[in-house]
Amino acid sequence: MEFDLSKPQQLLQKSARDLFARDCSAKRVRELMATDTAFHPELWSAVADQGWLGIHLDESVGGLGLGAVDLAVVAEEMGRACYPGPFLGTVWAATLIAEANSKSKHLEPLTTGAAKGAVAYLEPDAGWCPENVQLKATAAGGGFKLSGRKSFVSDAGLADVIVCVARTGDGLALLAMPAKTSGVTITRTPALDQSRKLYDVDFAGVTVAADDVLSVGQAAETALARSIQVATLATSADMLGGMQWMIADAVEYAKTRQQFGKVIGSFQAVQHMCADMLLLTESSRSAIYFAAWALDAEPASAARAISTAKAYSSDASREVANRAVQVHGGIGFTWEHDLQLYYKRSKASEILFGDATYHRAQLADLVFSA
Amino acid sequence: MDLGLTPSETKFRDELRAWLKTNLPAKKVKTAESGTEYFDYLKNWQRKLFEGNYAGVSWPKEFGGRGASFMEQAIFQEELALADAPERMGTIGQGLVGPTIITVGTEEQKKRYLPAILSGEEVWCQGFSEPNAGSDLASLETKGIREGDDFVVNGQKIWTSYAHIADQCMLVVRTDMTAAKHKGMTCLLVDMKSPGITVRPLKMMSGDSGFNEMFFSNLRVPAKNVLGKVNEGWNVAITALSNERANLGTGLYVVFKRNLDAVLEHARKLRRNGKPVIEDPVIRQKLAQSYLDLEVFRLNTTRSLSNLNKTGVPGPEGSIQKLYWSELNQRNAQVAMEVLGPYAQLTNFDDGRWVYNYLRSRGNTIEAGTSEVQRNIIAQRVLGLPRSY
């Protein structure tokens, strides 16, 4: 039993950290944020070339054949760098297709980075439980016909492939299609975190061919649940990387900023905020890496572990962000300081895949009814 | 990253499970820190653990331990929690004094003291705090003056848990009055039956007498009972406190888990507003937070033991653990009160368990270093911020 990254995982961590330190500076993130899609082709292919889009997926579908822990390592480093671009949408779509129908022609382009993906899941009602999916798919010519709106879809504006989660008479259906399919309209919804954009996706009588039906019914629901666990893990790890950046930045500032003739880090009120940030960050780390391990190694406890990790780190990440700004004082509240990037990304990640209140409710159902 | 068990860890766990099946005490005696019936119950359990070679899982074999790894120690704690085993007796001896003797003690001291700690024959207390030396431990004033082969001790200690039942005491005294305050201290191992010691119990707000005042009047301690070196007692005390922070939490998981399970049981049975309390969505949120906080505590503990397995030495990051469990226990004691509603305040409901837990947990953020001192340690010794005093 070893609760630490293995040697190869430490190497992976280092190469991801080095890559983003070199190619994903805050300056570049800010330039990309100001664009409609926050996308940079070279930054994207740098990640795709490493195989990280399918790091946790089987080699037979173009993945690296590693695990969820390795995915978490990469996602953590992305969070530390505020990596812009459609990583989450693509990884979620690839995982969902791999779980639902690994023979689908849409899968391999996503794992290799040749294509970018998005999962159209939430609807205007915006509940994270699958019961909230109401968008109707009506059987038509072996495939389905789709009409309705999906909202809060991460990365859809860049996507080549959209996977739509829809409701049929036989339960949920997972339907993959090119984003350019006739009747699909993608509209950006301006939001807090400009490093990862959100979109509405409208389906106006869209025809989905039989080939593009990944899965229907129980199998679709199982695949969806598993893919959400993987994407929730990646989101939590992204928050962890952000926390790591924020505590390092706040402690560094506290060591240099002087008031009353002393560095502010010598005052206990400031020290105690920093100590709390470390406790919150390290406790998140324990919860997140356990969840990553459980996803692959202990499926029976994966749902609890993921909800524990997301609930804890959602609250922790917000608290770390608040303390980091407070330690900085006025400068931490400016547009000019890079903290604002992390402050916003942390809030967006807290919401994504359910905040602590949502996951506590999940845990109550999982643990107390057992 | 591999939390799966190795073949030898699996073997350890399976043997432990089988052992627990036949050796767990059938009858449960309720918690009450000063009660002698409870004390005997824990003492018998400790004896059983010792006989089964489970008393000191990660301690060296030659001193009565099992010589296993810290990961096996972690497995041991989790299995005890799963089996709803009694809590451990003698946390000061096992968690704090023993590991310090292993680190800095002489061979003779190791032979003399360690096996008796594990078997439960000797209970230890820790003479650190004084009326004028609490968080600022290094300003302690109790004197130890060398006279021939002895140190003659005069002064007073306070907040000494278990002094009223202890057989031995790890005592820190000032032996060089002229040196800087961190430099002139010495750590002594003291037989509590020696003449010159008066113990006066202090009542906690819970009504129990778990801690005490100790007065020393010409107490003679043989020089061979110096732990570590003369005038280097500060480092010995820090070693002891680091071990305390690293070890205390591991045993507490068992206690906290049992409390949460009992609260859940009540939440299922108690009815309020025409339905079981556990169906109240606000209570569910709070209980889920209790559950996940405790789960994170378990994972933090496993992670720190995994780290200890590599480094061998508990570091200042143990303060994170202390800070975490003390505040967690206070939050969870509060949630228990909310679940139970008006019943929570009855001292004859569940033998007063919930009143006791609530009041006793209030002390958690003060004992073994206040939360403020833990945050100072984290800020200064882990994050590298400058000293504030």
C-alpha cells in the first residue's frame, strides 16, 4: 500500500508542469481568454501529442492505457496553469464514447486530439442528476430525431463532435454527431471563467443516423455515470492545481510585502490564513487521489469517493481562493493580478458537476440508505 | 499510487480479522474518562492486544512490538474501526512517550519501559504544561537541580492528563537557569510512586477528572532516568510532541467512526415532524458533511502514515492532522446534538454520551497544542513564514 505517486507518475507530473510553465504562461492565458474560444492550436497539439487526451483510455482506442490517477496528475497541472481550451469537453466525450460504444468512429479522433469534443448534458433546468435530462429523442429510420436545448455545455464552440444525452421511451440515449450537423446551433453564453467557455446547443429536428447511436437504456445510463465520475475527478484535480498555485502565490507575497516595518507573513492573522490554506489543499489532495485510485481499483466505492472528493474540494477551493485574495489585500482584487484567473476558475469548477451541497445529497443517498 | 494491499499486507489483515473475531470483548462498557470500570475494561483489552502481538504494530520486535510497517499500522487502525473495537488505552505512553524513547532512549531505558507500555502494565502521563507555561512551553519554571546521582525537582505542572492513574511520567524541567530559555531544559522519566509528588485532580467542564495538577517537593529522580541529554530537553519534547500529533489521530478514527455510526442509528429511529430525522434534508446535509470530513481524516491519516513509512520521522506537518481532527470532532459533536434535538442534553440518555462528547470535544482545540499554536507551526515550520514571537 502506497499513498503517493509512483515514479512514472512523478515523471508525468514533472513533464506536465514543465510543459505548461514553458507554453502556458499567465500572459498567454490572458490573451486567449480575450478571444471567443480561448483556443491555441499549438497549446492544444502539445497536449494531444503527449497522448493526454486519452491517457486513461485503452490503447486499442488510441489511449495511453494508463489510469485515472494519471489523468488526475495531468488535470492538476492544467489547473495550476489555468490551461485554456477544450480538454475537459474532449476527455469527457471520449470517456463517454469509450464506455458506451468503443467501436464508434468518433472515438479515436478524440483520443488523439485530431478532433475536439463536448458532451451536451445539462438543460435549462440545470440539475446534475440524469433524471433532469428531458430533451426528447424520437425514433426515426433506425436512428433518432432530436429537438430541444442543451445549456452550460463546456467547450461546445470548439467541438468537432457533440455527444448529446437525450431521453427516449426506453430511457436515456447517447447520440454522437458532427458539430456541423444540419440543425445544430451553438451559441456562446458569456460566463465568469473565461479560460473555459460555456455554450448553449440547440437541436432543431436534427437527424441522428443509426450508426451514431452509441447506446440506449441501462447501458447508456451506466456509461454516462462512469463518464461523469471521470470528468468530476478531472475537475476536482483541476481545482487542486489551482489551490496549489494560490497558496504558493499567497505565501510568497506574505514573505515579501511589508507593512508596519515587517513582512506581513510575520503576523499571526496572516499566518493562520496560510495555514488554513495548506490544510484545505492537502486534505483535498488526499480525497482526490484516493478517488482517482478507487475509480480504477475499487469500483464499489468509487461513487462515494468521487462525491467525497468533489464536495470537499469544492468548498476547500473556494475557501483557499478567498484567503489568497485576502492575504494580498487590494492588489489581489485587481484585474491586473493573476489571482483573478484562479479565483474565477475555482468558482466555475465548484459549480461544474455539482457543488458541495449537491454531492452531500448524493453521499447521503449512497451512505445512509446502505 | 497503489492503495491495494500487498500479499503480506493482505495476510496481516486476514490474520487480524480472524484474531478480532475471537478476541473482541463481548460486553461493551460505556465511555467515562475517570470511571474505574471503564479503565479496567480498556486495560484488559490492551493486555489482549499485547498477548496477540498487536499492541505495537510498528514498534521494534525486541521491545514487544510487531516490527511491521506503518502501512500495517494503518490497516490495523482501519480494521479496529470496522470491527467496532474499544478505543486504545494509554495513548500518552503508546503515542508519545514510547516513540520518543525508541528515538532517543538508552538501551536500558528501552528494555525497562517499552514492553510495559505495550502490555498496559504501566500508564504514562506527560508533565509539560505549567501555570505560566502553556503555549509558551519553553518558559517552564519547574527546577531540577543535580545533587550527586539524582536530580532534585521542585515546582508545579498542570493540565496533566492521567496523572491520577499514571505509573510513570515524562517530565520536562529546567536544569540550567542561566541558559537561553530553549536551551536549559532536561527530560526526566519519573516513577509516579516516588516520594515528593502530590497529584490533585482538576474537574473538567464535563464533570470528569481526566486532568490534574502535580506538585513536586524535593522529588529525587536518578540521573540514569534522563531521556536524551541533559539540557537538551527541548528537542526531546519536540520529538514527543511531533509523535503525539502524528499518532494521536490514528487511534481517534476508531472513536469518531463509532460516534458517527451511533448518530446515524439514532437519526434512523428518532422521529420528528412525522418522519424519521434522517429524512430531513437539512440534517442529511449535515450528516453527509460529518461523513465526508471523517473520510478525509481517514485518508489524511493513511497518507501521512505512508509518508512516515518512507521518512521514518514525523515532521511538523502532523500539526495539520491535529488541527483537522480537533475541529472535526467539535463539528461532529455539534451535528450529533442537532440530530438528537432536546434528547441531546439529557445526561441519562445513552448514559450521557452525547453531553460528554460535546463538552469533552470543547477541549480538543486546546489540549496537545491549541489550534493557534498548530497554525503557527504550520505557517512557520512547513510554509517557511517568519517567526511571529
